[in-house]
Amino acid sequence: MRALLLAFALMLSGTPAFAQVATDATPLRFADTAEETRFHALVSELRCVMCQNQSLADSNAQIAVDLRREVLELMRKGKSDEEIKDFLVARYGEFVLYRPQVESKTWLLWFGPALVLLAGGLIVVGALRRRSRPSAQADNERTADRNEEQEW
């Protein structure tokens, strides 16, 4: 029993070694404020491929740290923002962009919400029209009731 408990304790003590933590804590150094402004604008438009709902600027995941360094390196090599985005899209897919380009394969992403809203509006209008218009059966029943009242 003791051996089992000891093995379990050793197993638990090794788990933090597998945690993913940003190990390179040296901050990025910018040549000037223009480079820093461009860098922050660019990384706020790119999505962390691990976190999925955070930009590269907001994420603390190791891959986000690496990608921020990669973006800065590409900027210093003279690449434009579009070239950097194209490089990351080629590497990670359209998902890395917060605002994917309007293409035939992204039409549903861009226009899907409007189509769903339009379909919902049509359903509501149809339901309201049916509700406001009396049904033919109800009209027949009213006519029958009037006829019965007249006979008496």
C-alpha cells in the first residue's frame, strides 16, 4: 500500500513539468514607437492558434510568445503586414485571422448570420399573418352559428 501511495505521490509531483509556460520572459525590444505601434496593431488582428479566442497580443501561451517574436522578426526583415498575414495563413490556415478575407470558401462565414436573421424574420412575419387572418373553418363555424340563431 505504501509503495502505491509513494508511486502516486511521485506521479503527481512530476505533473507541473508538463505544464506549458512561456519560458522566454525577455520582453520584446522595439527600435522606435512606429515599429511598436505597427507590431501591436498587427498582433491584435491575429488569433492565437492554441487559445482560439484570444489575439496574439492577449495570449500567454508559449506558441503565442513564439509567434509574436516571429512577427517582429518578419517586420524587421521588411515584410509588409499583408505578407506577414499571408505567411501565417499559409502556415496555420485562415483561422489565424480575426477578419478572414471574403472569398468563395468564406461566404457562409460572412453572410451566414444575415441569412439566418432574414429567415427568422420571414418565419415571424408568416406566423403573424397566419395568426391575424381568421381561418376558413372559423368563418364556417361563425356562419353556421348565425344561421342557427336565425332559425330560433
